[in-house]
Amino acid sequence: MTVEYLKKGKPEADRVEDDAKVRAVVEATLKDIEERGDAAVRDLSEKFDKYSPASYRLSQEEIDGLIAQLTEQELSDIKFAQAQVVNFAKAQRDSMLDIEVETLPGVILGHRNLPVQSVGCYVPGGKFPMVASAHMSVATAKVAGVPRIVACTPPFDGKPNPAVIAAMHLGGADEIYVLGGIQAVGAMAIGTETIEPVHMLVGPGNAFVAEAKRQLFGRVGIDLFAGPTETMVIADESAADAELCATDLLGQAEHGYNSPCVLLTNSRRLAEETMAEVERLLAILPTAGTARVSWEEYGEVIVCDTYEEMLKVADDIASEHVQVMTDRDDWFLENMTCYGALFLGPRTNVSNGDKVIGTNHTLPTKKAGRYTGGLWVGKFLKTHSYQKVMTDEAAASIGAYGSRLCMLEGFVGHAEQCNVRVRRYGGVNVPYGEAAPVLEKAE
């Protein structure tokens, strides 16, 4: 296997060290929130966002006032994007059926898909107001039927961002707080004097938000590990050129200073031309101050000999966003197994998925695509099973099997739960603490 790195990012050891620093800060901050509640949240908001209103929760009057600041076109665009997300989420919800089956005569098994009862949705917005993230979390939770939806977003330029607040409100948020970072997810999960804790946290965020969710997991549920954005472009010369590749790499690199962006190709010429095009675009990109750091420290360019090698490298990296522009896009769709979301063909792009097309943009990062997909309506639902035994014959029959299997493991008390049914409904005298015999009807 020939895999050549024309460009490598920051060494893994340095990334691990960065993660350790974030972990320590988050641990101390969450402890402070747990001990001091609202006072800690206010101190953190003042420190990091220079924001300290009388109440972090917006009133309906404040929400209406913020929405009124939007133009008719801005509001229309927000509603259009939200409709696409909602429509796809509804289609996904319709695919999840409650079931009930009779597996043996008189034995009924089933499951119900029940919504999580309260969800905290984090919508990033300190650097860029992430309007779309409100659709992805709040509106999708609403489609799932979550009864209480709490939404938090940081202030933007010192005040609530009207577009983000509009998207939260239109999406169905029951409570909206202008809070960012660790203090937001910590307050929602732990609870304070004024914020009732939720059962689940969802939404993307920076490294500190992602680490806070990781540390809070167990106390509450989380959607997935959604840290700084990642993007991979898989391209060959048949479907892509340097401009497309460079634009798609930098389009995600501008998210933050630590956003991995990887080009994977079987063309050395395309790789070299793309690297040159990246430098040209960085000279004119208004967000180059951010994008350049991500490209220089986390950008990689990998050249492989074959498509099979490209597939293996792609699955190993397990990038959040994977833009595929080759002569065999469907082959990658059929064979790739580890990623957040695929964007197939040169007409498609990650920004469409981020903002408007309808799929959810909260996706797994840091190789989490190996074991989970992204946020979707199903993440807000819990599948609960139930059992019913309807006849005396079924109770005795299944009970006899259960008795013997419990005794096989040494669980005498468990066996007696089965035995009492065998005695009561099957009329068989099973001595206490012994396994039930093979019943004629049981076979």
C-alpha cells in the first residue's frame, strides 16, 4: 500500500496535550457550577462573554422584539431552511415504528419509541451566529415530541443574535437562555437555582463544549461527541479540480483554529494544484485569519495509488464531513463505513448540509463516526420494550425454560420467580430451590 503525505498537520502528541488542558479547565468549571449555581454561571458569562443581564432567560416580549429586527427575506430564509430539516426529520420519525408481536402462543413482546422528556440544545454563536444549529437540535427535538426543550446560545457582539433567537423560537424552544460555553451546558445538565436540569444535552460546540458534554455524560444523556468541525475531500481528476477542492477545504477550516481539513486523492497533480489554490484563496478570504491556522496546523494532503487505498485511509480517519468527487461516488457510498455524513458529487457541498438541505449537521468528530452516526430524530427517542404473557399454558411453558436457565447460572431467586408461575399456572409441584422439569407443553 502506497500512501504519501504531501502535507501533515500537528503531531498527535501535541493534540493529546491540547485535549488534556481543555479537560482540566472543564472539570474545574463544572465543579464550580455545581457548587455555586447561578453565581458561577454569571461569573463565567461576565468573564468570557462580557454579558450580565438581569435574566439570562429571554421573555416572550424580548423574543418578539428580536425577531422584529429581521428583514422579511431573512425570516423567510430561516423558515425555508427549518422546513427542510423538519420535513426530513418527520420522514425519519415515520420510519420508526412501535411493534408488538406474538413470539410464542400467548407470549406478547413489543417496544414503544418514547421521547426524552427534557432536552438542552446548545447553539454555538460566539464567533459565528449558528442559526442552522437551532433547526438541527430544537426543531428536530420538537418533531420527536420532546415535551420540554431548553435552548442556549452565547451573546454575539454583546447581545442576543436576532436570527438565532428566531430560529430557536420558531423551532419550538420552550425556554431560551443567552448563555454560552461550559456555563451553558453545565447549567442545563446540572441545574441551578433558576434553570431546571434537563435529561439530555445535544448540539455542536468548540472543544470546551464538547469536553463538557463528555464529562456530563452519565448524569445526562448526550447526542454524540461533536467537537470542532472536520472535513475531508475525496477527489480524482475526473470530477474535481483544484478550485473545488480548495474551496471545500477552506469552507470548513474557517470554523475555528483547530478544524482538521484533509484532501485524499489518487492524483499528485490535483494534490499539488489544490495546495497552491489554498494559498491563493487564503490571500483573499475574509476569514483567512482563522482558516489559515486550521490549514497550517490541522490540514493534510494524502496521495494514494488506488481507490481501495483511499477508502481504507478515509475509514481510518473517520472524518465528520466527507465530500466525495470521483468517477465512482456511489462506490464510496456503498463501501465507506466510518464517517459523519457523505456529500456526493461536485454539485453537492458541505455548506448545503450545514445550512439548508435538510440533513442534520450535528455529526460525530474525533473518530466517533466509527461507532455512531449524527444527530437525528431517533436520538431524541428511547426504545422501551415490554412483555405480556397471556395464557396459563404460556406462563408455565416459558417459566419452565426460565427456571432451568436461571439454575444453570446459579440464580436460585431468579428461578423461583419462574417456578411460582410453573406451580400456579401449570399445576406442577416444583420443590423450592430446584429447577423446573421439562414440561410436555414446553417442548
